[in-house]
Amino acid sequence: MDDQAIELLRQGLDASDQGKYAQAVTLMTSAIALAPKAAQAYFCRGATHCDNGNYDSAIADFQRSIELDPTLSMAHRGIGVAYYKAGQFQSAIAQQNLALERDSSNADAWSDRGLTCFELGLFEEALSDFNEAVQRDPNAAMAHVNRGRAYDKLGDPFRAVGDFNQALLIDPTYGIAYYHRAQAHRALGERQAAIADLEVAMVRMPQFAGSYVERGQMMEEMRDTARAFADYSKAIDLDPTLSTARLHRGNLYRNVGDLQGAIADYTAGLEKSPKSATLAFYRGVTQTELGQWKAALDDYSLALDSDPTMVNALINRAILYGRERAHNSALTDLNQAAKLKPNQPDIYYNRGLIYQSDGDNGRAIADFTKVLDLSPNYIPALINRGNCHMGEEAFDSAIADFEAAIRLEPSQPLAQANLGRAFLGKGDRIKGRDTLQLAATLAFNQGQMQLHQQILEAFKTA
């Protein structure tokens, strides 16, 4: 490059360092016009595009720099960084592999691939790469932080703390190390140490919303919901698009009955993270509580689009399908839930209700029995199995189920009422009337006036 091109490139780098990306690109483009074969100029413009979030342009410039200088391993690293930032992790790893093939001595290149593995959930592979990075540059604080994060994900928070400590020995002002050490302390049950670290992180990184979310979660664990709410709100003030803060504050709104406030937070979170199954699920739960059945059904479907294995979304959607008499769809969801989580009692309970509603008492009894095998004290399953036995005129079996429910909860008016009906069905009028009378009293005392009236009607005809 001639002196003029070098000067333009230098000015462009200065502008990029100041965050003046458009100006930097203009200056670097002028440098390239004077030196169109200068691989380094394309590399620098690619790095500027990458810093500015223009990943396609960055990749194009890095690729051009490789065409001009195939030995430029940093360009492969640059493409990997651009793909990583764009969320294209497999493409990132391919380029990071090439960068390491050309120069395995670069600690940052090992860290790059480790971070990509981390995002893919390949924590063992990430740990291996971070080990290589630390070996090549023991004084790189970020490499220790990254390795600590990998240890934490692998269930070793004690070793994670060791790496975060090392990072802080290298750079005592390193705010992100305090933040991640707080997470490891929390995993170790060292809540006060975690809070202390978060408070330092808040000073070191006053604009970082994640510290407030983390402390808010700990405040919730300590049942200090007021401080938790304040922390989530502070996080949202700092970053209105932070979906985790929206989720947690939305849950607090929902817990205190502010369902519209919850919906607003879940919706704002989904605008930033449209594939968040958790946000969609909780918005669906809240829509259900508001009686917005169609909206709730849509939200459970949205959650399942992102995570088809979310069992509770399958169950809740099935319940709504059942409400709409779409029993085949409900059974499809519940059958899938049973495959995913065969030991969850409420799957079989809700499937039993569908069969019962269809008049298939045999299958309903089988499902309620499965519930009781998994959870012997599941009173609604006892009552509904008893009802199915009644439908089959198996009155002794029905009586046994209702009596079992009453032993678990003697003041249960519905179980008492159904027991009375079972006695009547068996022909024992005296026991039937006495039991119905007791059930009516229990229902009245508990303010269940509709049930009370129904029992009185049954008593009149007994």
C-alpha cells in the first residue's frame, strides 16, 4: 500500500475505535480503492462491518482478504466471529477450525471456538478449548472467565470459582468475572457471597442488566418479592428488550393477580425472543386465567413450535382442546406427553377425563388407576375413578374409591355426595340419605352453594 492508502486505513481504524463505523467504512473503502490488492485493508473493513453488526458484509470482506492472502489465518477467525455473532454456530466452527489449522498458537482462536461450542451446549468441548486458550495465554482474564463458565455448566461450581478468582487476580476491575462468580457462589449455596459479587458487578458495569436479573432471582429465593420486582424493573430500564427480566417480572405480576401486567411483560419479552417457549407458555397460562381460551391455545402452540418436548404445554393445550370438545387433538397431545414423561400423574388424569367424557369408562379407569399408582393420594383421581365405577354399576368399587378419598380429606363434600349416591345405587337408602345430608352440610359450611343445591336435589329423590 502507498502512504496515502496507509493513512486512510489508519484514520479508518481510529474512527472504528471511536464507534464511528460509517465514517470508518468510508475511509477504508477509499484506502481499498487506492490499494485493491491489499488483503489487510479488506480485513480491517471486515472487522469494522462485524463490529457494526453488518455480518454479511464482514464475511464478504474477510473472504476477499483470504483470496488475496490465503495465509491470513486471522481472516478465517474473523469469518468465524461474524458467523458466531449472527448465531450461525456450525458455520462459525468450520471457520474456527480453519483458523486453528493455520495457527494453533493463537489463544484467542481457541477461545473463539470454545465460545461457539458453549453456545451449542457442547460444554466438554468448550472446556477443552478454553484449557488450550489458558495454556497459551495464562494471563488472559477472559479465558479464565470462559473456562469458569464451562465448569459451572458442567456442574463444578467450585472449580468455576477458582477460575473466576484467577481472572480477578489478573484484573481486579473485571466486572463480568464478578457476575459469573456470583452465579457460581449461588450454585454452591453461598447466597451472601453471590449478592456481594453482584453488587460489585453493578458498580463495575452499571449498564449491565444481567446483574439485576440474577440478584432479583435470589431475592425471590429469599421471598423478598418487593426487592426482586425492583431488580427486574431496573434490568428492564437498562435493557427494555431483556426477555429474562420480562419473564421474571411477568411471573411476579401474575403471582399477585396483575394478569394484564404479566401479559404485557411476556409479550414484550416475546418481541425480542420470539422463539422463547417459556415466555409463550406463561403467557398461555395467564391467558387461560383470563378466560381467553383461543389466545391461550395459540400461545401453547407457539411454545410447542419452539420446544415440542415441553410437557406442561402439551397438557395445558390438551385441556383446552378438551374444553372445545376436540378430543382427538387432546388425546394426541396427552399421548405425546406420556411418551416424553411417563411418570407424570396429571398426564393420565387429564387423559382419563377425556375418556370419561367420551363414555369410555374402561380406559378412564385404567388411566385413573395409573395416576393412583404414581400418586396414591391424588384425590380427584379417586373421585373420578369412583364415578366411572358408578357408570359401570360397580358400586362396591365406587364406594371403596370415595371412602379412600374421604379418609384423605374427611371434609371433602363432593366425595361424600358421590359416596351417598353410590350407597343409593347399591340399594342402601339409609346410608345414602345420611351421607348426602352430611355432604350437604359440608358444602354449605364451605360456601359451595351450587354443590349444596345439587346435593339437596339428590336428597329429595333419594
